[in-house]
Amino acid sequence: MNISLVTSTMNRSRQIRELLESLEIQSVQASQIIIVDQSADDDTETAVKAFEGRLSVLYLRDPRKGLSRGRNLGLAHITGEIVAFPDDDCIYPPDTLERVRAAFEGDPDLGVYTGMSITPAGVPSQGRWGTEPHVIDRFNIWTSQTSYTTFYRASTLRAAGLFNEDLGVGSGTIWGAGEETELLLRALRKGAKGLYDPALRIMHPEPLAVFDQAAFDRGRRYNRGFGRVMRMEGYPIWFVAYMAGRPLVGAAASLAKGHVGQARYRASAFRERLRGWADRLN
């Protein structure tokens, strides 16, 4: 089965080079790597061109801004039977695509295959993750996927549609995340079978390694996006309370340990998830 990878990027030429280096040493090669560049300079284009003849890369320039918009542009060009969306700052371990292809070839009914995010040191990153393999549903989805750990059968993705461009980084709205969850929820509603496998691991830096102002600003947008998706998808109030209350409990635990920055971040997550859920739908 052929594999298409779509990466939307902006001003991260070094990270793009490292991503492509990890793709070059895969035991199973991607048939197509689409780089959608929203940078203001030519550094990313230069980095990508260094891999001509080494990888099958399609470079696209996008004057717009927004992660979801860039991915949607890339989706218009895919040719593979499996599709994924590596972040520009993630790294695929060498057996990643081999593992993914085996999963889809071994189960013709499988529509979505997801894994865990880890740091380069092997520690889980980007939040909580399930510890056992399981079929994905609308309640466990929140600990079963993020955009760069999710692989779609192309037919499943076509049935689900495009990323919601009002959600995600660079969208221009107050909802700075949740686009990958909303898309996968649509796929599940269309009848797709999704499987989470914690043995599938994608490396990505931990965004909360430092609790600076940038982390707080990013966290407010991200968590408001999560709340927005819960409202869009009609989650029951008890689940909204659970998802909002979980970081509040974590804030109390962090404060008790003297981790003030972490406590502030988690308290903000509680507020912003509720604010996102309370935002009126169009």
C-alpha cells in the first residue's frame, strides 16, 4: 500500500530537514511526501530541495496561514492509499511506516490507526495516553490520538472530509486546537473503525517543558479549541465536566508539590475548556 504524508509548515527549516532525514531511513518508504510551506522566506524550500532524488517530495507554496488550511491544500494532491499528517517538528522512528502499512494490510476493515506521542527520550508527550490497545470511540478518543500520530485509509479520509479551518494553529480564531479530533470524530460517525496502538510511537518535543508566557498563550488557545469541539460534537455535560475538571484536580496536585507554573497552566486549561464549550455555535 502506498503512503502519502502531508506536512504544513511555517518558518521551521531545521525541523523540516530533521523530519525528512527520519523519513529517508524508514524501512518502508513513503511514496509521496507533500510539504506545504507558509513561510515568509525561502529557507524551507531550500531545505526541501536538498532531498530531491532522495525522497519523493512535492513542495507547495501557500501564501495563506493556518495549519488546517495547509493540510487541506496538501490533501488535494495525495495519491497514497494511506495518509498521515506529520508535524514539522516530529520524528518517525525507522520502523514507523512499516508498522503502519502492516496494520492496514492486516485488517481490511481498519480505517484509522493511531499511536502515542513520545519525547526523544522515550517519555510520553503532549498529554495523557492510553496504555493498552483499544478500538477508538468518542470518549476514549481524547487519549488515543493527536494529528501527527494518526494514519488514515485514504477512502476513510475522503468520506470524512477536510479539516475544519476554523480550528487549529493559525486559524485566526480563538480555537487553537481540536481540528484533528473533530476530523476523526467525523470519520467514526461515518462508520470507520479506528484502532489505538501504544506500540506505535512518534517522537515530538514536549511543548510544556517550560511554562513561559508563550506556553500559557498557546495553552489558552489549545484548551479553548478542545472545549469548542466538545460543544460541536454534543458531548454530555457529565463528560464536559470531567474533561474540564481533570486539569483542575491536576492544578491542585501541582500546587501542593510547589510546581506553581504547572498549577497555573492547568487551572487555565480548566477555565478555557469551559469557555470553549460555552462559545456559541454558528
